[in-house]
Amino acid sequence: MTPAPPQPPGAPRASAAAALADVAALGPFFTLTVGGPDAGWHPVADTYARGAADLVARTADRYGTAELRIGASLVQFGHASRLWSPVLACALLHGVVPDLDGLQRADDGPALRLPAAAGRPAPAASRLPEVLYDAVVTRHLEPFAAGLRVKVAPGLLYGNAASALVGAAAALRAARPALGDPLTRLAEDLLGTGRLAGTGRLTGPAPSFRRRSCCLYYRVPGGGKCGDCSLHP
């Protein structure tokens, strides 16, 4: 499948809705619920302000650890994946950057929702990394990190953000091989942007990654080292 060209200026809202609906078929991390009843959802900004405390505690308990920083790391990693995946896919497959300003989170879990679909045409390739970085890192992952009530090293959190980015890119390339090198180049450019710079390096065209930090998963009972972990020899 050949990536769709960027939508023209003033593209109707339906283009964002169609893009989000299409990429949702790629898997759960690519899915943003759009519309439907408001009950059961709250602004994701409230989760950031509360340090995602409910998800952090629940996750630590599920993995059998008393270390809340592990729960915080795993929750932030998953949240980053749920942001990068649909944003990358919509931009590269449909030429649309979803508007995440009204993003909501499920009251009972990590799922994400937009009350209505909106977006803007993806810019030229030279500007796309900064636009996607702003949409995901500046507007969401930085507030998430700032609100955490558990002390977690910034290098770990932005290493998670980088690892989630590469994981999303690899899943997208596996589903849409025709994206090929442009997708890898975009991932590489993003890894050189802002707080993602210095978090690790691409090691293959899949793309694959070697990070300079550890998400702490190895510390949970029965856990181990992730494929891109810095603790590997």
C-alpha cells in the first residue's frame, strides 16, 4: 500500500475520523475511541495532574511489586505507545495529524478517547518530526512526567518514550511494509529531537533500537530484560 499524500489545507474533519478508523484496525495500541457516550471518560489532563496514581498503583499490584516507580514506568510506557501508534499511522498512511488536545482516558483503565475526530494536514517531511514531537511529547508526555508523584528518572521516562516510538514504528512497518525507509527515517529524526535525543540509537531497519536506560521491568517478579534494554551485554 502506498502512503496517502498529505491532505490539502482545510481538510474536513471527516478525513481525521476516517484516518483514525482505518488505523484502529492495525491493533489495540493504534486505537483511539472516537465519539460515543461521555460517561466513563475523563480529560487525560486530570490523569496527568493526579500523577496517574490509580493506574500506577493498579499496575504495581498486578505485577506483584511494591515499587511504585516500576508501576509508573510501565504505565508511562504504555501511554506513550497509545499516543505514538495512531499519530504515526495517521500521519504516514493518511497525511493527517490527529488533534489530541481534547484527549480523554477511561475511568477504569488506560484506553484513550477523543470526543470528536479532528486533525490537520501533515506538513512536509522536513517539518513532520517537530510537529509529531509537539503533539506527543510536548503536549502529553511532558505533562505526564511533571505530574508523577513517584520519583522516576527523566532519562528512564524519555527512554520509554523513545522505545515506545520505535515499537510503534516497527509494528506499523510490519503491517504496512511499503512504508519502508520513510518510516525508519522519521523514527530516526524523532530520536534526534528534544528530550528524545540521546535516549538510544537505531540498530536495524525493522526498525530496532538499543536504549540507554531501563524501564525496570526486570525488577518485577518473573520479569526480564526487554529486547532493547541497556542492561544487555
